[in-house]
Amino acid sequence: MSLRDRTAAAIIDSAAALMAEAGGAASMNEIASAAGVSRATLYRYFPNREALLQAMAATSIEELAARIADADLRGIPVEQAVARLARGFIAVGSKYTALVGHQRTDDHPDAETRLTEPVRALFRRGIADGSLRADLGPELLTELFSGLVKAALEMTAGGRMGPEEASAAVIAVFLDGTRG
């Protein structure tokens, strides 16, 4: 990884942490300070706040897609796959809670293919094998799961729960309510 890539990653990570803590209200000056770079350096990498938010969204998509790939969703039982997804999404997503509610992933056409479709496929498999309720379609299950993850991310950002506790809550509520 080049110095430029490391600096951009450090800025994105610092911005994500600061914005998650501040509810998205961090200024570019605060972000530069948190990243340990000058304001001029920050603006060389990200000319405006929107460019920074887009880079954060792209990074979160990449990290979440990597978690999905690592989860081996096809090779394990549905309940274990749901648990892996919840833990992975909350572990990665907690860095990007400032994006929750901004729907920045909508600006990325591959988000549907890389994030939503593998989850939907898992839920289709769960319905087919009877481990998930057949009266709830895969689209609805995906929306419900996503809503639980978003709520858990908001709770972790607000300091009301840690990531492990939030993951356990998502897993329990989702699986208890959708089990076939």
C-alpha cells in the first residue's frame, strides 16, 4: 500500500470514527485533526465533505463485501450464516454509523450485487430448507435484517450497547422471529 493509500485510509478511518461519535456532525477541521493531517492535506485527498462521504461509503461497501465473502454463507447452516453476517456487519458497520440513514450506498451501483443479493440468496436458501419462515419472502427478510442491523449500529454509536451485545441482540431477535 502506497503512502497516498495509507493516508487516504487513515483519513477515512478517522473521519468514520469521529463522525460516528459525533453523529455525523464533525467538521472537516476536526476530521483533519483526528487523522493527524493538515486541513490542506485533507482537502488534497477529499476536496469536499461529499467526496469524503462517498469514499467512506465505498470503503464500507468493500469491507462489508469482504466480510460476506469471508463468511462462507453457502457452506454453513443458515442460522450460523445469519450470525456471521450480523457480527460482520456490526463490526465493520460500527465504523460507518455516520452513513446510516444517509443511504450513501445507493450511490454505488455494485452495493446491491455485492451486499444485498448474497443476503437475499441466504434467505431464499433458508426458506427452501425450512430453517426460515416461508410466509416471509426473501425481500422482506432482507429488509427486516437490515433494519435490525441499522438499529444496532445506532445503539453502538450512541454508546448504549457494545458491538458484541448488539450483534447478539440482532441474531436473537431475527432468528427467533423468523425461524421456520
